[in-house]
Amino acid sequence: QVQLVESGGGLVQPGGSLRLSCAASGFVFSINDMRWYRQAPGKERELVAGISAGGGRTNYADSVKGRFTISRDNAKKTMFLQMNSLKPEDTAVYYCHLINGNYWGQGTQVTVSS
């Protein structure tokens, strides 16, 4: 069955960096587009970034452009989200999403606070 397991979240000070990972199994990772979403307390889940199956095309929410970078390693069946210059408003649970079939991971908490 499809499994998406996020890791790498934590507590970081404003201006700091984190790298999230999403380990995928149960499907052919290399032919599927993937996304990162996030959900802050009291807010709707929002799209953060997306990446095509081969990694050649990416897209970002305006709020993270220039600070976040999405990437993937198809040989390791893993997707990444490098987050730099973090702000308190980036605090949220971050989710890995498989578009085909609408599968979600369990999420990883990112807290940006001094």
C-alpha cells in the first residue's frame, strides 16, 4: 500500500533552516508528481510546493518563493523540502502529498520561534 513518511521537522529560530524529507513506498515514485502542503493552527491546508515526476518542473507558493526549495531523489524514493530564512508564519504541520490517488503522509511539525 502507499506510504508517505515525513521527517525532519522541529523547532527552529527565525532565520534558521530545516530540511524535510518524505520517504515514499508502495507505488512507482519516479513517475509521479508530488507536492508539499502545510496547515497552520486554525487555517486551511495550503499548497507549499510541487515537483514533476522527473524533477524538472517545480512550483511554489508566493509566500515561500526564494526561501524554500523542493527536490527529489527518485533512486531513493524520497522528496525533500529545503526551508531557509524561516519565519514564525511558516509554523505549521507539513504534509507530503501524492497527487495520483490523493494520498497523504502523517505530517511533521515545524515550529519557528525564538
